[in-house]
Amino acid sequence: MAPTLLGQHWLVKSSQTGTATPVGLGETKPDASRLRDWQISRDHPLGSQSSLRTRMGDRIVVVKYLMPFFMPERYDVVVFKNPTIPFGPSANYIKRLVGMPGDSVWLVDGDVFIKEKSDDRFHIARKPRHVQDGVWQRVHDTQSQPATPDELVRKWDGSPWIGRPESAWTPEGRGGFRCDTSEKSTLTWDTKADGPDDWCSYNMMSPVRSSFNVSDIRIEATLIPDDSSLQAGLLIETRMHRFRFHVEDGEAGVSMWPVGSSDDAVVVSEKIDAVLPGKPIAMSCIHSEQSLHLTVNGRHVASLDYDWTPYERLVNTVASPKEKQQGKAAATLAHRLPPKPKIWWSFEGSALTIPRISMDRDLYYRPSMLTGMSRNWNEPTERHRESVKMNRPAAATHPDSVITLTDSQYFVLGDNSGRSLDGRLWGAPHPLVAAQIDDTPFVVPGELLIGKAWLVYYPAPHSVVDGGTGLVPDFGEMRFIR
């Protein structure tokens, strides 16, 4: 579930970027040589660390469900008895609840699609706003650039944001940009740069093989125009469409259209306060779960949802134009790697300064294949033997492995999908659970739910083995669990 919840870890600090990163220690022997100053580059060694002290995992408050008075809700972080090992030190598990009783669940391009009993089609299951705000994971922040690049072990390639025309753009402060032309100019995310993908800094000690490109992102920037005639837009090209967030001509809004068909654009916009010379414009641009949201100077301005089915999402994300025209089968497309999104800012009408740009990505639930791990603990019953076979698509990740839940079953996933042994992968339940409660693989029977993880009340004190007392928590990290 990291970094939503932290297990035993190091808090790794960079003297160059000023960042502090929790890095999970897992079950392997810690190896500091694997640490990377990841805001500079994922290949850049962190250098010597004088205070790598082991921190214990978070301790949490769990609010027990009192059915029918206090019921589970989708996207709760829940504690339950592990159906595959319902006793011993691994008995209590904690994951995010994504599938509710009666749902059919299909994971497509990292998102959750649900078909409820009353539906005749799948639709995307969007997270509540408070959950979405709590699960963003940082990709890059321009202010987290090296303080003294000349002292780095390896040459720094500079900011991943590239200005054009090159003559108009210069660095401004630490991590900022200055554009000295009122003519058309762009600031483009380097396609060779790290991300946006589902790489997670918490996994540095035990890297995950490959990464999946992610188009569900939040980009925030502050623009300071020299003149009131500034026209600014952020464009994201992905899924055979362009998604745009703009501030121009006294309006701000969002729009989308198929690549090459701008005449078919759908636009939502609203009047905003006049752009004034020297007055900052703070833009927060979100493209996530088939929805666009624009906030300007702290005020939500515009939203636009698009309601694609899982098949439409697959075709627009991973199919070639020819395959799209031919109507390629979903089973052929389901486990393809999505291409990297193209991201750029466009400006016109005024010179401007940009003190900071940050990028975050949403949770991404990976498509995986079942391995021997799914059969390590328990043998499935005869009626479920075919669904728990090696090299079969993991549960809910393929049209052939869609999970359909009964009125007493739930489906759960881990936020750190690349490292999570969750409902996609864990296989058949323990024989006692199968005999006494439910023999269905990959699900959590309602009888095994304990409650909702509510509060981190005792965050990550230093371990006794590293000279800590194990008693004093990091009070600054006390937090509600989203």
C-alpha cells in the first residue's frame, strides 16, 4: 500500500534537491548502493548517507464495520483477514476496496471499470475527491533540481521541460523559467525523461520489472505574465485524443478532441477574473479517470467527463489506427503497454515567468499474469481450477478474467500495484475458508472484513535495532488515511 501506508523503511534525504523519500526495506538486506536521487534522474546515485536509520512501519486506527449501520464503501482502505492465510502473522491484510458486492470488475489501462447489477455496460469507477487528492504520487517538481550540479557524480541533463524557440527561454531562479517573447512559444515535457509512469520511489530497494506509462496525471504551474493579453494552454496528447486546459481572452476551461479533428472539440469554459500584468495565475490541471478538471487560483473553473467503455479505452489507448478501424478484439489489446503521453504548454500574447511546475500521477493498477505464486499456498477447488492457472491473465485484468462478485464478496487492490500481492494475484483461499465460507479465488468474503483504516496515529518511529526507542513517533506524519 506504500506510500499511502509505510512499512519498515529508510527516510532518504537528498542534499542536492532537498527531498526526503521513504524507501521500503522489504525482506531483503538493505543495499544503500541502490538509492537514487530520483528527482535528478532515476539513474543518478544518491551518494553517501550519514543517517540511514531504520524506521518502523505506521501504526493505524481501524474503525470496525458494524453492518448494517456502518458499511464498507468503494475506495475505502480496509483491513481484513487474508483469505489465503487467515491465521498467523500474515493474517491481517490491508488493501483498497474497489469491487463491491454484485459488481463485475475489469481493470483497463490502470483504471477500475465496474458493471453493477442494474447496468448493461461497464463504466469507470471514479474515486471520491478526498481519495483522489490523497493518492497522487510525485513524478517531478522543477524546484527539486540539484543545488550544485557541478558536484554531481554524473552530469545533469537539465530540466525535462524544453522551451521553444530556444532563444526565448532562460532559467529563472531555482527550477523556474523565463520566456521573453510574446510570439508563439512552447514548453514541452521531454519524451526521453523519466515518467509519467507507475515507477515508485518506495520500491528502490526492490525494483519492479518495467514500468507502465500513465496518462492520468495532475500538472500544476504558476504563470506570471508581463501583459494582460497572455493566452496559455496545457495540452496532453494520449488515447488518440488531445486534452487541453486553457486561460485566454478572459475565460478558462477544458476541451478534448480526436487527434487531427479539432473541429469536433468539446469545450467547457467559464469567465474568470481579468489577467493582470505581474499577477500570478496558479493553474491545476487534472486528467484522470476519464475526466478533466481545471482549477485557477484555487477556484474550480471547469470539468469535462468522457464516458468510454473498457473496449473504447483499450482501442483508443493501445490499438493502431488500422486496428481501431478493423475493430480489434479486446482480448488482443488487454495487456499491451500504453504509449507515453505527449505533454506541452503553449503561450502567446505576452512574455511570462513560470516559477514552478510540478507533475503527479494517479494510482495505476497493472495488468499482470498469474505465476506459481498464485498456487503456492492453496489448491483451488475443482470448479475454480481453470481460473488459477499459471500464465493466465490476473484476475480482472483481461476480458477473459473479469471478476463478477456475489452479494457477499469484495475485490481489493494495493496502491503500490507493481509490488502488491492483492486480489489480482493471490489465488485460491485457504481450505478452511473454502470449506466454511467461500471457495472463490481472488475475492474477500464479507465475513472476513474487519473495518476501515482511518488514522495513522503512530507514524514510523525509529527502530530499536537502529538506536531508536521505538516509542516516539514522527508526529508530523500523523494523518487520516484516504
